[in-house]
Amino acid sequence: MTEVVHPPESVYNLIPKEEVKVEKPPRYMSKFRTTVVQEKKSNKDLMRTMGPAKAEMPSPEKYLRKHSKEPKLPETVCTSAVEHSFTNFIYVPKRMDNPTMGIHTTKNFVKTNALANVMAVPKKVQPTSADTKNGDKQVLENSGLVPKYIKRKVGL
């Protein structure tokens, strides 16, 4: 819209101009507005108690007890002591039983331990830096002092 603006002393300003009134389209109103307003009014009183107003309170006789929700196993009926099998139990020596003596082994524990230590692969030493006078150590890999691109494998 380009309008020509004339100075106030212009001859064109002597003739009164007709004002063009722009009509706006009617404002949008949802067709569900009335139902939403009615629902809001009907549900407003129910939520005053921070929940539904018609919630049933449990009776004092039906309070929750310990282990009441755990599944109950059917009780097994034992008619005689013969049905119990004691074969699953480990033999426990009585107080008066003497221990078995004279059992010796031919294994040389000192020699096998020494051989295992000689043949063991040594641990890799982690690079660390001592950062205080007390000798507290800091691992270089996590500290950011060693650039990560140095250890990267180059693909061919």
C-alpha cells in the first residue's frame, strides 16, 4: 500500500477524503466452547480436596497388615517322622569323636608359589605424576596432560 503524503499546505488537502473503514472478519469462536465451560463448572467443585470428592475411605477393620500381600504357600501335612529324609544333611561330628590323624600331602606349597610368581606376566605401570610434596599421585590419562591423539591408532 503506497500512499502519497502531501505537505499540509497542498491543494489536495482542501478536498475532504473519504475514510475507508476496513472490516475485520468475525473473531474465531470454537464450536466446543460451551461444552468446555460446562465441564469446567461441573468438575471444579470435585477438585477442591486435591482429588475426587467421592473417594471411599477404607474401613478401620481392613487395614494393611505385615506380609498380607505376599503369596501364601499351601501347607504340607506330615503324617509320620519316617517321611522326612535325613540323607540331605551333612554329617556333623560329635563332641567326643576324634579327628583323623596322619593325613599328609606331598604338595610343596612354597615351590609352587615361587614358580607361579616367576612365570607371572608383570603388570603394566600407569603413567602418573606426583603433584605435591607429599607424593600424591595423579594418573596422567585422566588428567588431560597427555593429548589423546598420541595414542590413537592410524588407519590405513
